[in-house]
Amino acid sequence: MKRQIPLLIAMIAGFVMIVAYFIPYTVSWGDTVIVWFDVLAAIAFVLGGGNLLKVHLKKTSDQVPGWGYSVITIVAFVIMLVIGLGKIGVNPAAKYPEFAWSGKFSEMGSPFWWLYEYVFKPLQATIFSMLAFYVASAAFRAFRAKNIEAILLLATAFIILLGRTAAGPALTGWFPDAIEGLEADKLTSYLMTVFNTAGNRAIMIGIALGTASVSLKILLGVERSYLGSGEE
Amino acid sequence: MNRFLIVSLTASAIALAGPPQQTAIAQEAKPAPPSNLTATDHPWDNGEVLDLAWDAPAGGNADGEYFILRTVAKVGDQIVTHDFKIIDSAPGDATSIGVEVKHHLKRAAVRQLGDRIDFEAILATGEYKFTVGYLFQIVSVNADGVRSSPAQTAEIAYATMQPFDLGRLALLCVTIILCGAVIFWIRRARSGKPIKVRKIAGLEAVDEAVGRATEMGRPILYVPGIQDINEIQTIASMTILSHVSKTAAEYDAKVEVPTSKSLVMTTARETVQAAFLAAGRPDAYNKDLIYYVTDEQFGYVAYLQGMMVREKPAACFYMGAFFAESLILAETGNSIGAIQIAGTAMPAQLPFFVAACDYTLIGEEFFAASAYLSGSPEELGSLKGQDVGKVFVALVLIIGVLMATAGSMLDSPAIKEAVEYLKNTLLT
Amino acid sequence: MNKSNRLWVILFIIGAVLVAGRMLISQSLIGKAYVQAVPVNADEENEDHKWTLYEQSSQTKFNEAVLEDPNQTKYLFSFSRTIGVWIAALLTIFVLSFLIRDNPLYKFAESIFIGISAAYWMVVGFWSTVVPNLFGKLSPDMVRDWAMPGLGIDERVELMYIVPLVLGLMLLWILSPKGGWISRWPTAFIIGVFCGLRLITFIHADFLSQIRNGIAPLWMVDSSGSFDFWESLRNVFLIIGVLSCLVYFFFSFEHKGIIGKTAKLGIWFMMITFGAAFGYTVMGRIALLAIRLEFLFDDWLWLIDPTGKRLEAVISMLGLF
């Protein structure tokens, strides 16, 4: 029973959504459940946040090596959560000064904004920027793998890179008219509109088929591993 | 209600859009106007289209075109002033067109109603949905750009909604074909007929990766992507996690699943617990190995790359929806010498996984992984069903391309029209 | 202290000395933040309803204002934001240090990032989803009196939103010692709903539209009506590419013989596709790094001045002496 009911819920919910897609009166249900999901995901933060605290509190109390970092995480988490939920240091909205809670939680100048601006944002941007190094090392690795697939990948990447920067026209602009089509920027546009389009098209069709098949298997209960064992 | 400016329909003088000088010049060579303009609700739709039809002017208008003008004439029981605006055009040889009408008012029409804010609030309640009535005009425009006097619809037209959207009939048929094929092959497999599928290298390597982790006494890292459980790739990832953790339970290896979403954490726990039970090792299940890190994409990545360098997992699985972090993960995994198997349906991230991982499941292969790993006949049957879908695609593409080529070579309008019908009616 | 720790300490000291040296050269131009005070007068009669907002400003504006009136209070040096710039710069360096190897500074930045970001998204989820989309729908009057006075007066109670509330509570039931299985119901509901929704939308949007866009004549004519070889070749490549990639994805046949050769062609097409996407991304990634370095060397240390704003500040300062 503990497994049958969820299976039935998934099946009914899924097929209702499929049928609703064809009925003008119910076609907007898709948008409604997306909002519901957002609410549900926000409620589920309690589980995630609780787990985060639990993991790091346990590390701290067990004094596992590096437990000091767990203390830092807990302190950062609790401070950010309290000043954010409490709107600490946030002025009311100028339009509604008599409502103390009406200000924006991320108002400029508030402690929450400060932590976002000077801690969150730089960290986020720096991690993202590390990709520049990883792109280089990945290209280097592909370069060493001497099979035809890797060569195709790297050669295409190189041509596109040339075509999208000033280096392309500078290096290949002198090509005579007969092989004009091989100039880096022309080749780039050809590669993008022909090969890239063809490959992506087939991949997208495959993804759509895969999505449909996985969804159907879940709705029919063929695939049910996500529901757990049915035990407590 | 009094705040709405009420103007009688009949009393309104209708001025055509367009600069006055042009009208003055046009006085002499004005083309004849079309006649009998009617607007009727488009049948079997979601109530957003009105069909216009008219008779061509005497002498025809084949060289010119038509301009369609529209105004909101009535909202609920409120009558509104006319403010005809050009909304569409039709070729000179046409005598009908479908025009889209959304159930909200254009700014100009609302302003005429006096109090814009309040009116929008009322509209937002949905009270006036499908009660917005429209009037249309049509003018013929000759090859010199001179406009005729307008012909107008006699009655206010309303768009209404029907219980089925006929425009989606072709979609319904395609859905039935695709799903039917999958169901047919699942049933066939259930009846015991043998199912043969080709090998996929990345999936053959799963056992090897888990085995290696066991030998080395190091953990397995499983990253289910950064999207929530409402993303089909995350759901597919859970089904793969089930098999990976079952194999790990059999080998007695440790699987660590850090997640970036709370709901993914709870679902992954259910999945892994069930897998350990199925492997006969329920006691070995440790829910603390499946934990939440942070919802922030790069915070999650910062944790993962640090963790990978410190714990040095022997095998890394990246299965799910990934964005820019794909390469950070795959390159870090590479630097610690882990066996890496990735699978995603994000076309933009596939290049990075292909370049940096040992095996990559591309798009549809990723969705097929769970069927392969389970090895159950009904799951494998579903893959055959997907192949039927691909045959369908290939057939439609080949027929469509051949038709389009024939239409282009023979310059045949009939074939071209058939191709247009295929593309714009059947395949939308 | 082992060898690697010693190395880190030395590196850290060198860095600190360099920064200190940089400060000694021109202390007034390194990583300082200035603000402009904007008084907010929400209610003329009530003193409690007056406060000041501090918007980001520049050193140039501050200098100019001081030059005009030494006692001005409109442009101010912001201690908290100056500290902010320094913290941001140090965290940036801590993270980049990971590229050399894992180290305590990176671990410190990582721990802070996890804590701050997890809480950040929870706060965002609460104020921008739970409050307007749950409380605001179930009890608009309460929310209007509390946090969203701008909420429309016509906003009605939408009982439908009890569904996500109940599902959410069922989900949280997992925390209780007994009956945790009930949390599978909302999970099943969500997975079922989205499987249905994705199934149909993927067939509609991706599947059909990709087939539709794939239908193109192999015999192209140009505007003058004559055969266009290059355009035709383009379409021939397109259709061959799509079909061969589809063959690669076939599960029913082993990749042998003619199928194997076609699938191989499909792989080549896909490798070119991937290469194109790879090449397309590289420049963007390098730009991201450039922005970070610009922050360090311009906003913080002023070792470079690409926008000329530092020079501007120096010129504006000349009048002060």
C-alpha cells in the first residue's frame, strides 16, 4: 500500500497533465503547477537547511579534522538567514513608511545586501571565472588524444575561435577568391549553420524521445526506483 | 462603473489610421473597397482567434494587399469608443484570414475607459475573459499604396473557447504513435520475446568504475546535476543512481551524493535506500552520505571541487542537468585521476563532458541508461519503442525533403502548398 | 610546520607586504568606497519616517564636493563598503589560490560561500515565493497589513493554494519519527505532474519543431530562378547530418557494417557540433576571468586604470592641496 498509492498519484497526476494540454480550459494548469512547485521547493528549504546544519553541527561536535570550517559555514549560514528573514537594517518602502516590513529584503545598504555584494557575488564570479583555466586544460587534453573525433572537435573549436575574433580575418583574409569560402569567418558561419545545426537537431530529437519514454515509464510504474523501498 | 467613458457605438466617427496628407492625395485614385466583411469565432480552439472573410472588390485586388484594422468595441456590458488600428495584412488574392485576439485590452482602448488602473484590476480577475468584443475593418491597398475606404463588420465578434483544441490534433496523433510504440514494445517484452540492444560503452564502464573504487577503497561521487526534481533529467538521474548504488552495495563501495536541491536530496535518499535493500544490504545504507550543500550553482561547485581534491573519489558520475559547472567538475575529476562517466541532455554542456570525461552519455543515451543498467526486458523494450520514434522522424524528414525538393525542381505550387501544410499545420 | 604550510605562510607574507607597500605609495587611491547620501522623506510629519539611503558614488565626486564645500555631508567615505571591497578582493584571491592547490584559504572561502549562499537562496525563496505566492494567496489581508502593503485590494483568497501548503507539510512530515512514508506522496505528485508536462511539451516544442525545421528542399533556386549550388549543398549536408546522427542513436542495431559506418559519420557530425559549441564558449570564459582580474588590479589595487576613473580622481584631488 505504501508504494501503491504514490504510484497511483504519479500516474493520475501525469496523465491528467497530458490530457489537460489538449483542452483549452485546462491548458493553464501547467503554469499553475509550476507556481505550486516553486512554493513546495521553498518549503523544502527547511529540509535542506536543516540537513546543512545537522551535517556541520555533527562535524563540529565530533571534532573531525577540519571542523573549524564547519563552524565558519554554520556562522555564515545563521547570520545570513537571520538578517535576511528578519529584514534587519532594512528601511520600510518609501511609499509605505508606516509598514515596518514593507522594505525590500535586499535593499542597498542593508547588512544582507552587504554580504551579498561583497561576499556572495565576488565568490560566485571568481568560481565562474576559473573556467578560463579549465577550458585551456581541457583543450590541451583533447589535443593530446590523437583520435579522429578529438581532432575534429578541436579543429572546429579552433576555427570558430578564429572566426569570432579579429585573428580570423587577419590570418585568412588574403585567401584568393577561388577559396574565399575557407576564410575563417565564412567557415565559422558554415560550420555553425550546417554542422552545428544538424548535430543539435538530431540530439534534440533524441532528447525529446528519451524524455517521452522516461516519463511514460514513470507514469506507467515501470520505473519506480525514485519511490524508495516502501519500507519505513 | 460610471467612471468608464461610455460612448455610443453608432455615434462614433471612424477615422482611418494614416497621415491625413496621404488620404488627400489618395482621393483621386482610391481603389474599390472589399465588401461583406464578417468576423466569426474560429472553431475548436482556445478562444484566441477570430476568422475574417470578405468579398474581393469589383475588379479584384491581386496586385495589392489588404490591411486589417481592429478595435475593442465592448468589454462586458460596457461599450467602448472606436480606435481602429492596423493589426495585420493579407495578400491581395486572399479572401479570408485568422486574426489573433488576446483577451486583454490594448493600452489605448483602456485609456479611453477612463481609469486604466482599476480597469486592469477588474480584467485581471478574469471576470471579463471572453467578454471582449471586437469590430474589424478592412481596406484594400493598391500597388501604389493608396488605400480604399474601409468595409466594416456589422456585428461585434467574440472569440470563444471550445473543449478541444483541434490545432493540436496532429500533436495528439504523434503523441499516441510515440507512446504507443513504447507501450507496445514494453508489452511485447513482458510476454517473454527476447529483446536485443546494442552496447553503450559508457554504461559497460559503470561496473568497472564501481569495482575500481572498491579495490582502491575510495568513495564514488555521484552528482545529480543542479536542477530540481521537476526537471526530467534529474528524475532520470535518480533512476540511474538507483542502479549505480545497487552495484555499489553489492561491491560494498561507498557512494556519496551531495545535492544542490532539498527535494533531490530526499528523493535520492529514498532511491539509494531502496537500492541497498534490493541488493540485500539494507544495513550498509548510510543516509548521511546523501546530503544537501547549497542551492547556489557555484557554491555547490566550490564545495564539489574542494571535496574531490580532498577525498579523491575513484569514480565520478555526473548525471543530470548541468550548466557552466560541467567543465569545472570534469577537469577537477581529471586532475585526481578518477574514472569519469557523464550523462546529460544539455546540448551546450556535452562538448565539455566529451572533452574531459572518460565516457559521456549523449542526450538520448543518458535517458536510456537506466533501462540498460536494469537489464529488465520491459525497460529494454521501451528502447525499441524509442527506435520506432526515430524511424518515424526519418520517414517524415525524408518524405518532407523529397516533397520540398520536387516542389522546388518542378516549381509546382500544389506540391509547395502540400509541404507548407505538412510543416505549418501537421508539424506544429 | 611542514614544508607546504611554510610555503603558504611565506606566500601570504609576501602578498601582505606587497599590498602594504602599495598602500604606502598612494594610500588614498587604493580600494576605497564612497557613497552619496540620499535623504528619504517618506512622511513630512513623522520624524520616524525619515531616513537616509546611501548610494554608490565615486572618489572623483567626493573630491569635487569637498573642494566646493569642505563641510559637505552629501558625499561620504564609506568605511563598511571599503572593508567590503577588501574582503571581496581577499576572497577572490583565496578562491583563485585553489588553482595552485587546495589550501586553508580556499577552504575558508568555500565554507563561507556554502553558508552564505544556502541562506541567501532560502531568504529569496521565502520573500519572493512563500510570502507572495503562498501567504499572499491564502491570506491576502494579512500579507497586505504586514509585508506587502502594495498588494492589490482586489486580491482574493485562492483556496487552490492550499494544495502546495498541504503537500509541503506532508513533505516535512519526514522529520517526524513516525510515518515518514507520507512524504513520498508529494514527491510522487510532483514527479508525476512534471513527467506528464515534460512528455507533452517536449514532443510539442522540441520534437515537432526540429522535424519541421529539418524539412528543406535539396534543390535550391536563387532569386533569379536559377539553381543555387552552394545553398543546395548546405541542405544536403544538413539532412545527411541529421539522419546519420539519428542512426548513431539507434539502440536496436549494433554499430557494424553499413549502420556502423553511418553511425561513425553521425559521431563526426556531433564532434564538429561539440567543437563549435566549445569554440564559441572560450571567449566568454576568458572575459569572465578578465573581469575578475580587473576588479583586483583596478577597483582594489589601482595597478591598472582601463576606464581612466582613477586618473580622474587624481585630477579632482589636485585642487585639494
